Amino acid sequence: MANTFSIILVLATLVTGIIWALDKFVWAPKRRAKIEAAAANAGDQVDAKTLEQIAPQPSWVESASSMFPVIALIMIFRSFVYEPFQIPSESMMPTLLVGDFILVDKHVYGLRDPVFHDKFLSLGEPKRGDVVVFKYPPQPKIDYIKRVVGLPGDTVRYNGNKQLCIAPKGSDVCTPVPQTDPRQYPPMPGMIELTEQLG
């Protein structure tokens, strides 16, 4: 599903880009020709400032043309290089806190079009432990930020003893994931101890 801000950014880039191109290749040459014709008719009697007033560049064209490179750069950077996201929930605590901002590397798994997010160039796949941002299908307007535990085809089990077990694709052996006890480390300022309640 398309993000509203992405649609606005793409449309603004297209509109300002079209105005910039029309001005550069159509309107500006006509203005120059008109100024040159006026200068030829007047001879040396007219100064440069007066000549510019004969065929001025409209202010809206000047504004759109000057905004185009900035908007295009923002769209390219945000769509294909990095994009900021804000942590919406407590599920990543204590590593990431609610309200924290993260900068997502948009090209690490491949390039997607900025409106419909269809992948047109694949550069890699997520690995266990990666922090990923995705749209949850039942709530496509919300960005979910989670850590990858299992890969496609893996069997992931989490039992009542808080033991995580992963069986890779094609294997029946469920390997327990070692967990560290935070109590074996000295207390650190700013860290929050969380307890999980299941059920």
C-alpha cells in the first residue's frame, strides 16, 4: 500500500520536474529570442535590466524550477538510500525505546519503487538478527519494526519456559537459541529491566 507522504513527494517531484524541463527547453529559449529581437530593434539604447523586463520569467516557474532539484534529491534519498522511522511500541525494548528514531538502509535488500513498493532490483535477503521495517497486512498503514528470528521455511518454537528454539528449513532438529541472563552483567545507567508475562 502506498504511503501518503511518498505519493505527495513523487507528485511534487514530477510536477516541478515538468515545469523545470518546459522552462529549460521551451519557455526560456522563447524568452531569450524575444529579448534578442527587442535588443536588435532598439540597438544600444536599451540597458540589460530593461531587456529582462520585456520577457520576464514568471515567479511560479522560477519557484518550481528552483525547488525541483531539492525535492528530487529528497525523494531519491528517502526512497532508495535511507528513510527515518519512529519506534511505535515497546516490543523492541530495551534495545529500542518507544519514540526512538531509526534510520533504515533502504537498499540493503533491494530497490523498490517509492509509491507501490514493488521490488525491481533484488540485492539480498533478511538474515536472522536483522532489524526490519514492514507493513503488517491487517494494518497496512502501520510500520512494524521487529527483529528477524526465523527465515522462510524455518520452524520457530517458544515454550512456556521462555526457551526459543529454531529448526532451519529441511531440518527436524530444533536448536535452542542461547539466552543470556541480564543479571550476570553489572547494572548500566539507562537500562530498563523488563519481565515478560505470557497468558
